[in-house]
Amino acid sequence: MTARGRSSSEPTSATLALRRVAIDTYRENVAYLHRQCELYRAEGFQALSKVEIHANGKRILAVLNVVDDVALVGPDELGLSEEAISTLGSEVGAAVQVSHAEPPASMDAVRRKIEGERLGADDLMAIARDIAERRYAKMEIAAFLVAAGQTGLDRDEVMNLTRAMVAQGERLHWHGDLVADKHCVGGLPGNRTSMLVVPIVAAHGMLIPKTSSRAITSPAGTADTMEVLAEVEVSPKKLHKVVQEERGALIWGGTANLAPVDDILISVERPLGVDYPGQMVASILSKKIAAGSTHLVIDIPVGPTAKVRHMRDALALRKLFEYVADRLGLFAQVIITDGRQPVGRGIGPVLEARDVMQVLRNDPDAPSDLRQKALRLAGRVIEFDPDVRGGDGFDIARDILDSGRGLAKMQRIIEAQGRQRAVYEPGSLVLEVPADSDGTVVSIDNFQMARIARLAGAPMDKGAGVDLLKKLGDRVKKGEALYRVHATFAADFGFAAAQVECSSGYRVGSADEMPEVFAEF
Amino acid sequence: MTARGRSSSEPTSATLALRRVAIDTYRENVAYLHRQCELYRAEGFQALSKVEIHANGKRILAVLNVVDDVALVGPDELGLSEEAISTLGSEVGAAVQVSHAEPPASMDAVRRKIEGERLGADDLMAIARDIAERRYAKMEIAAFLVAAGQTGLDRDEVMNLTRAMVAQGERLHWHGDLVADKHCVGGLPGNRTSMLVVPIVAAHGMLIPKTSSRAITSPAGTADTMEVLAEVEVSPKKLHKVVQEERGALIWGGTANLAPVDDILISVERPLGVDYPGQMVASILSKKIAAGSTHLVIDIPVGPTAKVRHMRDALALRKLFEYVADRLGLFAQVIITDGRQPVGRGIGPVLEARDVMQVLRNDPDAPSDLRQKALRLAGRVIEFDPDVRGGDGFDIARDILDSGRGLAKMQRIIEAQGRQRAVYEPGSLVLEVPADSDGTVVSIDNFQMARIARLAGAPMDKGAGVDLLKKLGDRVKKGEALYRVHATFAADFGFAAAQVECSSGYRVGSADEMPEVFAEF
């Protein structure tokens, strides 16, 4: 090759000074370059194209945004968010280099999936690695999710995806052969059984270090509700101390970097409103395996407005959980439960925490459905104990609860994690929603109740939510209150009230209209 | 309903002051709110969620970014890009209101498509409308594209999508029954036949007001190349004047807002690297119909490194074009052409413009393949003229070109649009790439040549690109130059040279290895 003119055949890369741009770009790195930046012009970068940023031997990928304001970044600067700067392991003012980024190599596999091909273990490992390294833009993740959802992942693909997701993050390790856990596939408001199962099972002496998520589209996650009572963002070191002392914990899993690919996929799945069985199984099992669980009870609620609507779908989902869990060395018991209505009375962090504490205190007003469901689930977890006879778990769980040992264990877990100093109360703006006729409550729409609670401000406003006064099968008179909406802020109250106007979520009719369900409990 | 506590049941919306944020967010509206903004907290907005912004009865949707820097937006301000502010029809400092945005209603149809359902005309109309109104985030567009690509759109769905895309933008109207046009499905570098077909057909007296795109992933679009010679961003008013006087024009279609949904879809398709026949047909035909064309010649190049690789695919694509065009009242003639190698010599705006002018000037050095292909295509367009006998088009086109009337028409079109004042030259940094052995050129990789030209700086740097000295079938000696890479900037030169090191894109072998092609010409 002959080079004419002044130049070298080595790619050159100009150097820019790193600057902090205080924009929260969530899970997508964004790089800001000034339109007058020589590099921007010379290298033919295009707005929204992907660039690779190098500093000190480290590199990250980012989506390029072009800026016309030197107050944000100057022509010789490169702007990054705080999080991106720390991922890069660099500091403000440091010299960084920028170049065109190649699209992630594993997008070839995604395109093959779009064509309907079956992906191998290596393909899925490469996809998970590129996602974990933030090489995928959100639209590329959407392409993967839809392609995998549409042709479907077969069960070996689900297994390989689960394995690939576990491989990308941290893993927690516990001293003990049996690390118990429970998980619900979701979709049922108020279903706060974990906060009962954990203290009961820990009081029985089994290890149950539960990591939970915060709500993404629901009015409360277990972490949001536990936070009403205790600190949930605890360091891995502290978590180990709590678990060593109390056998159980209820913390937010976000700090531990467990299966981070899952969080990234969820950040696209939720706004898209897509949710496929294969991805659900990979998501749940990868998180559990990464959290060090060995024995897992999975709760699949089935009902007309639950996430899973038909028994046949619940059974197919159960088989898929079993297939993947068995092959990845996790012992999973899947239980199909009644998902026709919310569990307990409260929907929203404060109201749900109140229900949980009523059950633990053996309060005569405690919601009996929450108590029953938690005891049955705790019983199943306790039966993982080789010394417990099949069928005895429920009685053991009930004894622990009735004797007050459940409450005592919960108090110790709260103290160990750090008791919440703020005192949260239900929101002071209250709307009572009355029955529009005499009759029996024959349906409660889980989605609509969750939506109302969310619009009222849950989970960000912990006191916001819905308090159910009537449940399925209850007789009501016209004008009698069905539920109360709690809000703290007038704007939220207005949104929730407008939603109630659209539909109360309740239907009052004659008792024989109530849908049947053939679940285990 | 009984409301207790201070509140109303009407949704309230606080007012914020509009501020300009000078970040180029391309086709996605982004709203910037300060983390301390009361509204952000009170309404439970989440970063990257969608919000609706109201002002003066107008509204737009935007993705919410959360900002921690009052230099960007203050707690009582809402930041928007210049483009979003003007879409909103508002001004900096104006009072705006923000609320949660509902996801676009047509996402339900997208989810049905993901499930494999066939979409009706109404579904596709609703999707196109929501996309045009920027209600879709990029990941939602990706979901639609992949879902539609994977299960495939049947031909009626393609027709309905085309119709829906036409319905969303402006339409150009011409005085005349026959408005001719030509279009190539792309993938072939240097294939600048439009700049020859337009003056030849206009010189024949037919109306051919050609709107073209700029390059997105290729080293040059017709608009980029024409811009070397003339203004291409002309107002609709000026366009009509040019066409009235000269019968032909070669302008950039971007200012006319023709089928804007197409541009938005392309902005996701290209970075994803997905390209499906159904979407290609809808994209091309919607743009042509919106541009007011009645008679269209479509060029489908077929070759091992072209966009369409097999004759069977080209035929299927031709039938789909014909089916949709016929039903939408556009007369389309589809021609399958030889796509085994780039057309002409130059790749990149300046080098391609040089080829075009050589052909128009009847320069003995003019690339004969470009001349032949342009004459054949122009001949087909001319045969749309009812007074021209079938088969006579080529001769008429050749007479126009040989007589200098083609050149004269091109000069008048250039003058009418506005002659380019800048003088562009090929980049002064030159790399000559030699043959590595004696033999015959048996393959030239279209993708690799385009990539090298792009890395050298095309199309942003108009003088950058590749100049082919040898074409398929040419005998070469070891060390003899195959092509030259031109660049203006050292960094670009380095990138291109590194790419050439990976692969020159040429293969020299024995003449019988050359792939055959059974195209029309």
C-alpha cells in the first residue's frame, strides 16, 4: 500500500476533557459532544450513533447526543453522566478518547432470532455479556425481547439465557447447604407474603436471606413496603451480618449487582408492556441463583385479572420453571394460587406494612386471607427442611406465628437492618368509594386497583394507596363503602379520583356470578 | 363518592416555565425536569417515562430526563429542545403544564402483531398516526418493526401500511397527468443514475420532480451528491418553480415532510440493521405517492453483496411492489439489474458527481457501465410516454445524451435550484490499494467498498470516498492499483486505511470464478 499526502495509516484519536453532565440517563450511557467539536465533524459521528469512550485502558459505550450550548459541554469536552464517569473509572477533567463504536457483535444472533432461528448457549452468553456491558441501546434490547417473545424461546434456550444472565453479575454465597427463598410471579396487589414467610421461616431456623425489588409498574414492591419499617439498602457486609445473626433478611437486591442483565431487560419490558413466559422464568431464576438460593417456592396466582389468567398457562409456566431450575441445580416448588383479587386489605407501602404487622401481632382484625396464604407458603418452605414431615409445614408455621415468635423475629430483623426512623402514615386525603347497588362483590379488578393506588402516589409516596373494606363474596348495600383511596398530595388525589370515575374496579352482582378458580390455595 | 380532607376530584397540573435545552435529540422529544421539581416528586414521574406537555391547547409527548443541575433547568422549569418547542408552538419562558402520558393506544395492535395476528387497515392507520405524532419511543418502534418483520406483513398489510404512511404527511401536487420517477432499492455504491435519468427524461419533456434522501448508512445519497453541484434544500415554492421551468429537479425530500413516518421508522431500522421487504416496499412507495409520482421505475440490483442476493428474492420483491403500487394507483415498472459490483468509478459525493458529469459531457473517460445503466433506466421512464413506441426509449435517451441536450438540461436544473458556490475537490490524502497477485478481478464487495468510503469521511466530507480503477473482469498485475481511497482528515484516513488492512474488498482470481447474474441489465 502506498500512502500519499500527510498522514499515517494508524487510526488517530483526539483527546477531550471529561465533564460531568447532571442528567439522569438511567441505564443507558449518554455522551454529550458539542456540535463544534472538531472530532464530531471530522469523524462523521451522527447524533444518536454509538461511540466508544476510552480512558486509562477502560472503555464504555454511549449514545451520542449533540449539544449546542457551551454551558453544557465545550467544543473540547466530552460530557458524561455521573454514573458513566464512575463506570469508566475516571474523573472530571480527565483526558478521554472517543471513537466510533461497532454495533455489538451479538446483534447478529438477535437478527438470527428475528429470522426464527434457535439460539445456542454461546449466542445467549454473548448477548447477555453485551447487554451487561451496556453495548445494547434500548431499541436493540426491544428487538431482542420481541424476537425472543414472538418465535418464543424453547426451554433449552430459556435455560441457556438464565445461565447467561447469572454469569454476568455478582453471586452471593451463604454458609449452609440449604438457602430457602420464595417468589411470586407478580400481578396481585397487596400480596406481601414475603414479609411474613421470611420471619416465620427464619424463626424455624432456616436460612432465608430474601432480596427483593422495588416496584416498577406496581404500587409497591416488597422492598418498598419493608422500607416503611426498616432500612432495606444495606451493604453486602451488613446483609451477611444480619443473616448470620437472624437467619433471615428482607433487603433491596439492587445494591448487590445480582444478574444485572435482568434489570436492564426489565427497564425495556415494562414500558413496552411485553412479558413473555420464557423471559419471566429466566428473570426470576437468574436473580434467585445469583442470590445464592438453593430451595425456592414459586407462587403463580391465577385469575381473570391476574398476570396469569388461565390454568393451562399456569401449568405450562410451572413446567418451564421446573425444567430450568432442575438443570441449574435449584430446587423449585411451584404452587398455583388463587389470584382472583388482591391479597389482604392494603395496597401501597404503608397500608401493606400495616396488614403484615397485624398478622404478625395476631390482631383479630388482621386480614385472614393474607395470614392463610403466608402460612401455607411458609409451610411449604419449612418442608424443605429434611427433618420436617411432608404436610407438617403449615402447622409449624402457624405455631410460630401464634406463639409470637414470628413477630419477635421480625422485630429482630428490623433492628438488625436498622429500624426506619421516619414514621409513615396513610395519606390524609381520603376518598371513600361506595357500592352502586345492593348485592355481593363478584369481582375486583387487580389491574384497576393497582392503577388507582399508583395514581394516588404509591410507591413513591409511601402513605398513598388503596384500603379495601370489602372483598370477594362480601354482601354490600348500595352506598356502603367498598374501599378508601389515600393520597398525600392534591394532584395525586385528583388523578386517582379521576381514575375511580372511569371504573371503580369492583363489580357488585349476585353470588353465583363469582368466577371459580381451581388453584391449590 | 365522598371526599374527605382538602382536595378536589379534578386532576390538577402545576405550571412550569419553558426553557430551551440545546441538546439535539433528533426525532425523539426529550423533556428535562429538575430532580427537585415539585411536580416530579408529587406526580411520581419516573426517569425515562413518557410525559405529555400542554401549552396553548397544543400538546406533545416527550421522554422525561431528570436533571440535577440548575444551569440546565431549574426546579420550576421544563426543558425542551428547540425542535420540540417549535412543535409545541410555544416560546421560551411560556407557561407549560406536564402530566403523565398514556402509552399510545395503538401499542395494543403492536402487541397483537407480536402475538402473530394480522393487522387491519385501522390498526395500521392508528400506528402510523401515533408514530407521526411522536407518541412512540424508539424501543416501541423497534418492537413494531421486529414484530412486523418476524411474522411478516402479508401483502394487504403492506398496502395498508403504505396507505397509512401516505396519510400522515404532506403531499405534493403537480400539474400534469404523468409524473415520472425512478427509485433504486439501494445497496449499490456509486449507483448515481438518478442524476442522469432526471435531465434526460426532463429533456424529453416529461415531468420528473425527483426528491431524494441523504445517505443514512451509505457513503452518499443522491441529495448528497447533487449538493456538490447545486442547492438541494429548496422550499416547496421554489421546487414548483424549478419543475415548471425545467420539467425536472433533484432535491432533498426532507424539507417537504413527505411520509414522515418513513423517516422515523428508518431512524430505528438503520441502527438496528433490520430491513424487511414489506417495510421497504411501504417506505419507498409511500414516499413516491406523497411526492405526487404517478409512474415509477424501480431498480432492484441483485448480486452476492447487494441488498438483494438471490433472483427468487428479487422476484418476490417485484411482485410485492406491483401488488401494492397497482392498488394505490401508482404505475410501477420493476427492473432487476446487475448488482455484482459498484456502478461507475467514484464512491462518495465528489467522486460520484464527477462520474455523472463525465457521462453528461460525453467524456471518452466516462464510466460506461454508469452510462449504459442510466440510458436503459431513462429509456424505460421515457416509454411511460404514450407517444413513445415500446423499445424506443433507449434510443431516445441516447440521442438526448449524445446531442448534449442532457448536459444542457442538467446545467439549467443546477442554475434553477441554485449553483453550489463552494467548490468541492476529492480529498487530498490518497491511499492506493494494489492487487496482491496477477489475475482477473472476480469480485468486488459492495459492503466493504461502502464501508471504506464511509470511514474515509463520506458523505459528511464530500471529497472523501473511493475511486475504483479496476472493475469486474479487468486483468490486473500484482502491485497494480485497484482503487484509491480519498480522505481530507488524517483521522478518517487512518480509519479507512485500517479497514483496507482488514480486507481490500477485491478478489483477484481466474476469470471463470466470476459470479453470473441473470438480470435484465
